[in-house]
Amino acid sequence: MAEDLKETIEPEKVQEICGYVRTGVDFITAAIATGFTVDQSEDLHSKIDGDPQENFYIEFKAAVVRAMAHFEILQLQRIIQEGGASGAKWILEKRLPGRYGKQRKQLPGPGDFLEIEDGEPCQKAAKIGKDDFKAG
């Protein structure tokens, strides 16, 4: 189906789909909003998803990927502008969790352990032994 559509899709339709994608809408919803049927939209998506082989679909995918990147950048800028320090912290935690995300460690000790979260003790739990289950 999309093979037939390839010859009839105007550059304006690609631009319109990408315009919707820039707002955060997924590709299929954008294609439907542009006038394609659900089946046509899903078929087009399958043609650009993964590793397209035909030049038309390679270029179509590149345009959609650029639109998604543009959306992401705009959202990050908005978080930074409106979120201040807490917004910046959130971005660092989500984007670089290994460096800035919440870290939890268990430090063994005699008879119990201490959990450390972000450098601070957060919970102390005693080890439970078999003697703790004796009827008393």
C-alpha cells in the first residue's frame, strides 16, 4: 500500500507530518491527522521504521528523526527555563542516571546492614535469623 503512496506523497505532506511530530505526537497519529488512513499510516511507519532501503523512505525517516529531536530539545529547554535548578537536576538524573541518578548501596555491618541513598543513610534493617521464628 505505501509503495503506491510513495509516488503520491507530496513534500508538503512530509512537512505536515513532521510538524505534528515536533509537537510530541507519534508518527501514526501525525500521519492520520495529515489525512492518511490508519492502515496507510501504519504501513508508512513500517516502511520508515528500522532500516529503510529506498531513498524516499530514508529521507522520510531522516525528516521524522529530525522532528523528534527538535521536540526533545524544545522540551528540555522548557524544563530548564521553567524548572530552574530542580528542572536541571531532573534532566541530569534522567539523562545521565549513572552519574546523577539516585544511587542505592548496601553496606554490610555486624548483624545488620545500612542502606545508603545519595550518600545518606535511608534505612536500617536487621538481619533475621532462624531464632527469630521460634515460638515464644
